[in-house]
Amino acid sequence: MGVCASKGKAGNKYLHGVLYYDIDLGLGIRGKFIPDEELQESLKKLIGTNEQILNVCVYKNNLFFVQITSWILYHAFVVLQTETGCWSIEKNDQGVIIQRSKLHSSVCNKYRMKSRYTVSGPIAEDAGRYNLHQFV
């Protein structure tokens, strides 16, 4: 199956699926595209061993390098922590992005393998109640 894209609100192509990045394996800047119809099965294979989610945090980062309105306008993303590593999940005008790494700082401070603008938070935090397979 090919990549299914449609124009987003800002004119960007929105991917109907997920871009997955395993930072520790170095999947590169393009990541791995998983179409919607293969999402649950493919993600469960990538997750491998079913792990308990220990902690869930919401972080925010600036939309632009210099931004005086960061307290009101920002991009938020979720970081899930398990015993063996961390996952970040976010949605923007390009689609849904999932990143995985053993290091919390790698998923929190990077977006698609590049450094993020200023990251703040966590702005919300809670204990995990599900395992990764239930979450998917």
C-alpha cells in the first residue's frame, strides 16, 4: 500500500497513518510510515514485549524559535514511560508521529530526529494505567 495524503488546513500534506521513529535503532530522518489499516498490527509488532506504562507526561514546546506568546500558543505532545524506555506521541498538520528511545531526553527534546524549539514541562503528569498493547 502507498502513502495516502491529503491537503491539511495549512496546505501541508497530511499522512493517513503514523510516522514511526526508533531513535536508538537510527531509522533515519524519514522514519517508517505505517498506514491506518495496518496500524494496530504493525505497532504491536514494533512494541514487541507488552510493557506496563509507568508514567504519562504532557510537554509543550514553542511553535517558533522566537515566540513571545508561548504561554498561550504552543504545541503539546505526550511522553509515555515504560521500564525499558520512553515513547512520544504527537499529532500536527503533517500527521501522527511516534518516537521511541531508551532515553527520555531523546523523545522529549527531538522531533523527527531534529532538536525541538524550547521544551517546557511536564505541564501535566499521571501514573500509567494500561500496558502498551492496550494503548494501541
